[in-house]
Amino acid sequence: MKILFTILVLIFSTLLQANEWKMEYLKEINDGCLKTAVDNVSIGEAFEYCGCSTHGIYDEFEVDELIDIFSYGGLLENKKYMRIITDCNKKIGY
């Protein structure tokens, strides 16, 4: 029984790790956001907005889920994503 439990833990932990956010993914999201945001708002507001939206994406989505939604062009129709964008826009006064 102990061996079966160990095998199950190893299998499930491997599956979970495959879908974990890595710092490099979050940095890419944040950096991409900043490149666009600084053309529309002040630098301080850009950092506030992009930090907020990156954190929201991290909290609300799994990596594979976000990639699938983005790949199918459905990001702007996704309710969780749009709630993040709306909340972060409010933080900077939009």
C-alpha cells in the first residue's frame, strides 16, 4: 500500500509541475504588457497595470489553459481574463 501511495504521489506531482507557472513565463507576459502599455499611459501606471494583470493571470489561469485560450483567439471573450483587465484598469483610473 505504501508503494502504491508513493507511485500515485509521484504521478500527480509530475502532472501538476507540468502546468506550473515559471518566472520566465510571467516575466514574458509582464514585459510584453509593458511594451504596449507605456504607449498608452504613464510609466508608473504601466507598471501598476501590468503587475496587476500579470498577477491576475497567475492567480486565475493554469499555463496550459491560458495557452489554449490564446491559441484559439478567445482571450478577449474569456470572462476571467476580462475581469482581470477591468479590475486592473480601475486601479489606474480607466
